[in-house]
Amino acid sequence: MELIDFELDENIATITLKNGKVNAISHQVITEINSALDQAEAAKAAVILTSQPGIFSGGYDLKTMKESSDSAVSLVTAGSTLTRRMLSFPFPIVGACTGHAIAKGAFLLLSCDYRIGTIGSFKIGLNEVAIGMTMHQAGLELARNRVPINYLTRSVINAELFDPQTAVLAGFLDTLVESDQLMATAKAAATQLLTLNMAAHHGTKLRERKEILTALDAAIAIDSTMTLSL
């Protein structure tokens, strides 16, 4: 694996994004995350998704997004399919947000079961409208599922970016810690989640998320036929 690091320590799998300065989400990154999730699932491990200090992810790879509408649609479809997999993953996924999380970076947080953020001067949110992209249907469905109604317009339509404290209120994060406590807190959270009955965890996850998973299936099909460019 070249654009992520994967570490399996007993029953906790840590996936660390390392694709350049902004951890851009490319086809290769998505492929490598899926491969890491395969390994975690085979090991019956909880997952921690994280990155290098300062930035979780700045979103989709802009070179691909600007290449052509077909290229952009292909990448967004792959990313939305990953989102759907994360939401239905049989074991807990903990997001350990190291800093900025923009666009697809924020959507990855919305796809985790528990999200821990870092205190600092960071921005978290969905900037698609600000950069000239009409929000794709899968993104709308995911935002509706996790962002409280009083923050939904601010986030999706107004492309407002939030500091970590407000990102908790806006549904992107669950709690905040100092940067030097992030990974220890994430591992403690993963360890605690593994005390649950995993069959019950997965079954309940699928029941509670039935509507969003169904909506995502339909949205991915719609998005695959759209015209998209930056």
C-alpha cells in the first residue's frame, strides 16, 4: 500500500491516510482503503481511520475532478460506494480527525460510527458549493442522515466551514481532545466498542441505517448519470 498505512494490532486496525499535503481522495486511495477494510473485516477488527497531523483530508483529488465530467463522476461514485460500505461495515469504525476535514474528508467523518476531533484552528465541512460543484445526491443523503436540521442548510447549501467545537454541534464530530491524546483516545474508543456483541452491533446498525443505505443505493445510481465538473 502506498497512499495509506495499515496496521493491525490484535483486533484494532488502523488506516492512516498519507496522500500528500491534503490527503486527497483519489481512486487509488479508495482502492487501498477498501483493501484495508477487507483485511480488517477478515480479522474481525474495529477500524480507526486517521491521517497525519494537521489535516484529515481536503477532499477528492482535484486533478481528477477537473479532468472531465466522466472522470469526476467516476471518482465521486467510487467515493460514495466507499461511504455506503463504511456505514454498513460489520465492525465499528472510529474516525480520528487530525485537523482539517473538507468535502470528502468531512463525508468520511459522517461515515464513521464514532468521530474524535482535534482541538485547534481547523476547518471542517462541505465546501462543494463554494468551489462551483452542485452537491451530488449521495452527499445530500449522507448529510441529511448525520447533520442536524439547524445546521443542514448552513453546511450543504451555504458551504459553511466550522471550527472543531462547532463541528461537534453540526454532527461531523462527537468529541474533541488535544492532538497528543487523539490516537490514545481513538484506541480506547475502539476497545470499548469491541466489548459490544458484534453480531448485535452489525444487525442493529443495518436496521437503524436501513433508510440511508437504501437512499444511498438510489443516489449512487442517480449520480452515475449526472454531469459533474469544477
